[in-house]
Amino acid sequence: MRGVNDPKIAFHAAIKDVERQIADPTITLDSCIVSTTPYQQVAWWTGDERTFEDHHVFFRDAERGRHLPAIFRTVLGLPIAGSAEP
């Protein structure tokens, strides 16, 4: 894996290109990764967990269950609780 530049992680942006090509306002495409690997084991990639969240990568062990509302807020375009407005 190549951190946030890895194709699996960058897919959240690539899928938006497909969404634009479809050009149907009733269709929304999004992608998120829920990692079972603890953040501490991959922190060297980017430096902070917020950077992963900005790239739609969420850690299941982070604050027990916090990843679920964070995913829904991300998909809906809302700020993640406890973070600065995007």
C-alpha cells in the first residue's frame, strides 16, 4: 500500500468521475474503507487520522463505533463531529 495515494484509497475520488459521467442527479456514488488495522500501525503513512478520513478511510477501533456516523456524515457531505469544517 502507498498511503493515501494507493489506488484502493484514491478510489473515493475516482468514483466521483464516474458519477459525473452518469450525470443523473438521482444517483450518488461513494466509496469508504473501514480498516480493521489499528490506526497506530499505519500512522506513518500520513501523520494523522483526519487525513485518512479526508480520503474516506475509517478505523474500526477508533473511539468504538465512531467510524459509522463519520462514514454517514462523509457520504452526506457533512463535517465529521469533532473536526473542523471542510
